[in-house]
Amino acid sequence: MPEFDIGPLAIFACWQTLLFAIGVALISGGIKTLLDTAIGYCVTSRDKIVKSTGTPVSVGYNVRSTSRFLTRVLLPATPLAVGILMALFVPLRPDELTKYLAEMPPHKGQFWILAFYGMAVGVLSDYVYGHFKKNLTFNQDIADVAILKASIPPTAKQVDDAKLPLPPPVPK
């Protein structure tokens, strides 16, 4: 085995890994969207309407969220599988990893090194995407509450407490 002084941060903190992780996240998100769309087309049109409100809903997402196999096995494994496939077939690898693989004897674990690199980047991209999406949703909820609070006129007690003049009455 060749001797290199590379740590995991030297491999994971480079622009190639960042682009690789973005690619894994985009492809995994695309697969999830395709799955939602395909499930939505498979469900009959009468199931696409909520009976209480009569408005159409995202059927694929609703079916996907109730299926244990999809939510606990298939979808969490999607970034791993995409990461492995991209690591093996897309020649976008960090320079340190490329040097390490070039110094190794042929067929002595290069497949497994690339597979584990792809899995690690897949997990990392899914983790970062999940937290990014959660924070965006959280911030959107805060913005919705702020808009709702701004649209409600103050009560007379709130105006008295703030020592502000009452707004003019709304004509009917």
C-alpha cells in the first residue's frame, strides 16, 4: 500500500467533492420527484381529490409518505446508490483520492474505495440537503406567521397599551 498523508478532510473539503455532493442531491431529488409523479399517475382520478375540501392534492407524496418500504428502505438508499454509481462512473474525484488510487496496485480495492467514497458523499449530501430543506421550511413558517400577524388589525387594548391612535374605521 502506498503511504500518503491524507486525512478524510483533505478528500471531503475540496471543490470536486462539493460538486459531487450537489450532483448526488440533485439526482436523488429528481428520482424522488419522478417517483411521486409515477405514483400519482398510477392512482385513479377519484383518489386525487380530498373529499372534505374537493381540492386536488399531491397524491404521489401522500402515497409515498404512507408506504413503509418507500420511506424506510428505498428513498433513504437512493443517495447511497446514486453516490456509488457516480463515484464509479463519473470521473469527478478529488486530486488526493486520484493520486492514492494511481499509486495502488491494479484491482486491489479501488472499487471498494470508490464505492465507500460515493456512499460517504451520498450520506453527506442527503444530510446537508435535509437540514437545508428543514431550515427553509422553518423560515417559511415564520414568514407566514409574521404576515398573518401583520394582517390582523390591533385591538383597542393593544392600541391603548402602545399609546397609538386608533386606525380609522373601515367603510362598509
